[in-house]
Amino acid sequence: MVATIKLNDQTSIPQLGFGTYLVPPEETADIVGQALQVGYRHIDTAQMYGNEEGVGQAIARSQIPREDLYVTSKLSTGNHRPDDVRRSFDETLAKLGLEQLDLFLIHWPLPTLYDGDYVSTWKAVTGLVADGRLRTAGVSNFEPAHLDRIISETGLAPAVNQIEAHPYFANNTAREASRRHGVAVEAWGPLGQGAALQDEEIAKIAAAHGKSVSQIILRWHIQRGDIVFPKTMRRERMTENFQLFDFSLTPEQVQAIDALDRGEEGRVGPHPDTFAYLPD
Ligand code: NDP
């Protein structure tokens, strides 16, 4: 049974989902279909992944009732102008085959682009909630200063902040800033995009529980209270990563994994202050 987390807009989100970054578009309907068969009901996609149509096909084929599914997408870095937010959000809904999306995130703040104006982008995303086509508005890769600014200039706090976090990069600064504002944290790259899977300390904890290293890392995130959606192309790993709610780490084991944090050196993705990629 997957736990749920209550968000600051009073909606609930499954704490465990399935990630789709680097799932090739032509394989997405099949891969996400398998994840739904395994039992995942929360899917994380993005305009920039190019695979929203495949997610939509998997949802349609599954015949799972809409209210049992939780679907997230994210605004492409190329669509930050308010008119582009609204236009591209309509495209996202059409590709996913949904009338309403559960969660839509500003994928990156891009403080060096669009004259540093991510506030009007945030206002446009919150406007989608007011229209009824979106249930919950959130952000991704927002550093403490970015969060402070959108909240102080609009009075509207995002429900979630999706940020890189894993044993080698705990990202506690952005996590704590999010929590201070009542913003739930989603940990992207929960396995360090694979980097943390060879860790010897975690392997010892895994042996003690008779679990895999991946399960131990994901359980650590769950016990920190974060939301995770590991990605895998392999069905046996989908099943493995889904089994996180039948065991617990001891406080000492949690602390041992906390101690693996390498700070900025552990980061595997770009820094949000300087990331400035725009699609063609
Ligand atoms: P993850 O930390 O989920 O790691 C994925 C890697 O781990 C893949 O190489 C996968 O290989 C491997 N893996 C998964 N499960 C296992 C297992 N049980 N045993 C061994 N290897 C395993 O990285 P992601 O970057 O995919 O992050 C998760 C999700 O977060 C993304 O899919 C996406 O939805 C989101 N994300 C958001 C970002 C943002 O900017 N907001 C940035 C990056 C990700 P294989 O597929 O071969 O099994």
C-alpha cells in the first residue's frame, strides 16, 4: 500500500510514483503500461521529455479509473511566457488525453533568461488552477531565493518543489526552505541517476534487511517524508522499487545514509541558478 502525502492545497499525492525521464517516446506507452500493471498510480512526465503522448496511450489502454491516477507534467523551458504557458498546457492535456491534470510544475526557474521574470510564469500556472483545468500548481528546481520571490510577489505558495535529492546530494538547503513555506518536496534522481547504487555502506544496510540497494535508498527518501518516482526500463526493477512499505530503516541506518551527503560535489544535475537550456 503506497502512502499518500497531504499537500498545502488540501489535495493528496501518492508518495511513490514512476519517473519517465529518458524513457524513449516510442517505448513510453509500453513501459508506462507495465508500470501501471505493477501497481504504480502516479506518473511523472514533462513537456521536454517528448513522451506525454505515450503516457496518455498507456493511461487510455489501462482502463484504470481517472480518479485512481495521479499525473504530473512540467512546463518546458521554452514556454515561460504566460501565453505559451496556457497554449502549451492545452497541448499537454491533449497529448495525455486528460481533461484535468493533477500537478503541473515550472520545470526550471531560468533566472538568467526571460529578463529574470519567472514570477509572471508562476502567475500563469496558478491561473490554470483558477480555470479548473489543473488541480495543483508547483515548481521544480527552485532554490530558496526563487521560492521566497514567487511567494512574496504573488502571495501564492507552490504545493510542491521537485528538486534533485539522493544520498550523495541531500540538498537540505532547498528542502528546508521548501518545508518552511509548507511546500512538499519531491526528490528527483532519487537513486542519484544510478550513482548511489554501488555504495558499500548502503549495501551493508541492504544485506541486513534482505533488500536491494535501490529499495534501501528509496525507503530512506520515504522516511525523510519526500515524494519519489524512480525510473526504470525493466519490469523486475519496477516491481522491486514498488516494494517500500513493508519494512523500515532504523534511526541509525537513516543517519548512516544521511552521512553520505557530499554537498555540491554530489550533485549530478545542473545548478538551478545557472541552468539556461532552451529547446530548439
Ligand atoms: P533515478 O535516480 O530514478 O535513476 C534512474 C537510473 O537508475 C536508471 O539508469 C535505471 O536504469 C536505474 N535503476 C532504477 N531502478 C533500479 C534498480 N532497482 N536497480 C538498479 N538500477 C536501477 O533517475 P531519474 O533521473 O530518472 O529520476 C527519476 C525521475 O525524476 C525522472 O524519471 C523524472 O521523472 C524526474 N526528473 C526530474 C527532473 C527535474 O528537473 N524536475 C530531472 C531529472 C529527473 P534502467 O532504466 O536501465 O533500469
